[in-house]
Amino acid sequence: MDFNKKINFSNTWLRSLLVTVLFLIVQFFGIYMVNKFEYTRGGIGNSLLDFIKLEFWLIAFISFGFLLILRRNIGSMILVFFTTIFFYVFVNEFYIAFKRLPKASEIQEIPELLSTFDISILILILLIVMVYLIWTFSQLKFNRFKLITCFLMFFSIFFIVKIKPIIYIQIYERIDFTYETWDSKKSARSSGYLNFLLYENAKKNYALNQLKEKNITVEALPDPIIKKLQKSNVHIIVLESFYDPNMFEALELSINPMFYKFQKFQQNVSTSPVYGGGTAQAEFEVLTGAPALNKYDNIEFNLFTGSEIRNSLPSKLNRLGYLTIATNALTPDVFNSYKAYQSLGFKNQFYLSGETYLKKKEQDRFIKDSDLLDQNIQFLKQTFKENPDKPVFNYVLGMYGHSPNSLDTSINPILIDVMKDKQSITDDKFKRSINQIYYRTEALAKYIEELAVIDPNSLILIIGDHLPVINKIEKYEYFEDDIYKTIFFLIQNNKSLAPKNNSYYHHDMSDLVLKKLFSEYPISKLSKLEKYEEVLYQATQ
């Protein structure tokens, strides 16, 4: 009897093993076919032989871990199969939309992404998530031994990526995958998406550990010599997806999208660190003067603890007696803004939530630039009244240009027809974005005029964070075929100040502002990489 039980036990496990192997083979070909299809749409694609080297075994390991704690039925296998397929579809679709690979740290950006969806889409997403969770919980089978085994399996991945990242880095490099620092698509295609994602995360963790161990000496630059007459107020306006549609050479526009009063200001070009998203990266560069290299995190702001960065623009102006104020048209949790602004040196912060002067109309998804700037003008009038002898650094982040580029046509009708090859384009979101620019530049022209009255000697910098995501952008022939180029304006007393050259980056803005403010301004001797590491070293303490 015992012998028969052993035979039955062995047959059960053999059958289970065969079914699991068959499932993994089906899953393998499912992933391959999905990647092949996505590649035809502009996705990443994959290398079948390289996929087997490590990616397949990672997926098999994770899938087996999940199957351990699920019931042994076809429903559990379908659940794991579609979860895996969804991951590969998501990575490819993300790449198609943003021309870059997602990173693990971008989970923190989900709230911003969700804020762009209509309520109907949000309800649909919620329903899908609820169905998925109910399905998952219905398939769970609690067994202490299997739960512990599953936990240890997943902890082992966490351990070699987060705690001892050098282990994963060595495994990746010893297998000799193609890794191109300049081409993440090629690297991910060679090594597999999950493998590459984990490798990038391990590299980041390893580098961050090394950074914390370094004894970086913060550059002790002397502050500029400030005279009473030099105490000009500073206004920096960073605007979401702010650009000049005239820079798309293949587009024909029925009227100039730049409002006529705004056209008199000299337009300059700067290279942003991002395209289509990642506003915080543009903010990082403008306010620190260091390039956003995403060496330690995809969004550097996510690492900031509130520890002060001595040589950031707000910190420097703080020491010179400026009242430093940041106004952000989002909430403080997005991009870890509250802690990031603390690190940068802002002593006053205002958002759409909490104690604030900002108010958004109920029907608006994002506060309009016109409303934001009007409210900021009223706030400045009160601030100047309460602080008559104190110079002000007024930093404003606007979000009106964010996807889906909503436009209330009852108030702001569509004025501009957008054509290519004599035919109206079919991308309605892009059309709305271009028409938004007309109303946004109208609001900016009014804002500059009002500042010229209440604050005539102030220095104003207006800059776009990045271009919006535009479907098949290459067919519209953007300026110099470089989707990282954005526009900026430097204005004083309602007149343009001409920069000395035409080749700027967002991380040049801090120095550009300080040089315009002060005749004697000490220049940093650090390289851009050294400056970046100095900033991160201070911000992560």
C-alpha cells in the first residue's frame, strides 16, 4: 500500500513537472510572437538565442514561483501567462510612445499618468485591476512550505539586485550580453527586457552605494558680490510641453500659433534631457546647473531627501537674501517634489493642495496657464507688499500642456488648422496641443506686460520642459531632427535679452540667469559629471 502511494506520488509530480515544462514552452513562444508583432509596430524586438541565455530562465523562475502558490489548474496558468504577456506588451508600447525603455523607478510616476485619463478610462482601469486581483486571489492556495519557498525565490532576486547588486552585474557581464550605453533598445533586444531592467536597476543601486561611500568635498564657490541696485527679482517659468509649432518644417499652419504680442520676444533653443515626459528632469537641470544623467535613478528628484544642495540656484539666491518661492501646478507627491524643492533651497512651496493660493476650475484637468499666471501675479503683488525690501525668486511650474491636451472650445475655440501636404492632419490631440500654444503664449504676453508694471527690473526666464508625445513625430520634420530641442525666452523690462550663443542645454540656464543678474559671478571648475555627483551626494544624505 505504501509502495503504491509512492508510485502515485511520483506519477503526480512527474505529471505536474511535464505540465509545467509544457506551459513554459508555450509561454516562451507566446512571448516571442508578441515581441515579433510589436517589432513590426516600431517596438524593440528580441534575439531568440540571447533570450534563452538568461531572460527565459528568469521568466521561468518567476513563473514557477507564482505557480507554487496557485491552484494546479488551467486558470492559474492562464493568469501567469497573460501577466507575463502584458509585461512584454507594456514595455514595447512604452518604447513606441516615448522612444525609451521604462525603468523600475517609474512606478512612482503612475499617479501623474492616471491624472491624464478621463474618468471613464480610470473606471475601466479600476475594473480591470479589480477583476485581475479577484482572479488572482481566487487561484491562491495557501501552503506554508510553498509560501516560504515562493518568498525565498523572490527575495533572492531582490537580494542580488538591491542589496548585493554586484552579483547581478557580474552574472550579466559574464554571459557577455551586448550592452551599448548609448542604445538601450539594442541592449534590451540582446539581453531581454526583464533582464535588462534588472541589470539597469542593479547598476543604479551599485552606483548609489558607491556614491554614499565617497567623501565628496562640496565646491566652496564664493557667492556673487551683490550691490543694492543689483537686487533684481527673478521669475523662472517652466511650462509643460511648451514649444513652437513653427519648428515642424513639414506642417502648414493657417495662422501663427505664437500670439502676436509674444512674437516680439527673441526665441532661443535649448536641449532638454527628456522627450515626451519626465518634467522633473528638466527642472533638475534648470535649478541645479547639472545634467540629469539618470545614473542613480530615472528621476533624480525621487532620491532627494530634503538635504540642502549648496550650489543650486535657489540655495545661492537664499544666501543672497532672496525670498525663494516655488509654485507647482500639481500636488507635492508627484516626482517627490516637496522633498526635492527642500533640497534645492526653496523656503516656500505652493501646490494645488494644502495651504496654497492656487485654485483650479473644477472642469479643468490641469490648471490653465492663464489662470496659473493670473493667480501668480496677484500672489506677487501681495508678496511685494509684505516684503518691500526683500528680493524675490519666483519659480513657477505650469502643467496645462500635459496630455491629453484638453481644450474648452466654448472659451478657447480651435483657431488653427494644421495641415501636411495640403491635407488636414488626423491627430486631434496634436491639433489641440498646437491650438493650446496660441492661448498659452497669449497668457504669457499678458503676464510679461503685468510684470513690467509691478516689477519692471526683474529677470524672466520662460522655458519648455520637453516636447509633447507626438505620434509618428518624424514625419513632421522637427527642427534639426532633434526631438530634445525646446524653446526658451530671457526677458527684462518687457524686452528680450540676447544670449551669446545658440547652443544651450537646460543645465546652462542656472548660470545664464546668474550671469545676467550679477556682474561678478564665480564660475564652477567642476566637470558636468562632477557637478552631477556633487548634487546627488548632497541631496541623498
